[in-house]
Amino acid sequence: SGSGLLAVIYFVNVLKVKNIYIFGFDFYQQGMHNLSMIDNFKTEESIKVHIEDGKKSIKDFENFIENNKETNFFFPKNTNISAKSSNFNLLDF
């Protein structure tokens, strides 16, 4: 989990923001893994572990959305997040 996720948690829990528009949260699922570019991914196995960790983070974030119904979350239509909650909204650009 990165600083963007921590910022969202802060906005919801501390600042009590009612509407949050989120862009760029793919939890490392859309092919950013390049062995030659990123030192942390020295093997195919390290990439696989990172992708699986991202999938777990997606589930955790979906639960966060579902447990914070007082905040509306807006995502682009092509997101890989799919919370089953009335406060989860997709934007079609």
C-alpha cells in the first residue's frame, strides 16, 4: 500500500470527506512490472508476488469502501475495483 491509499484513509477517517474521486489506483495490476526498469523486481517470482499482494490490497480497499458508506467513492469506468456498495460509483469519460 502506498501513500495514495494512506491519503484516502486519512481523508475518510480524519477529515470526513464526503466525495472522493480516485484515479490511478490499479494496485499494480496493469503491467508496470519490468525487470530492467525496477530494482525491486529482479525475478519473475518477485513480480508474481507483487501482483498477488496487489490483488489482496484490492480486496482490502473494496472492504474499506463498503465499511465507509458515509463517503462516496468515484472511480473511472475502467478500474479493477468493484465494491458491491451504493457508495461506489463509476465515472464514464
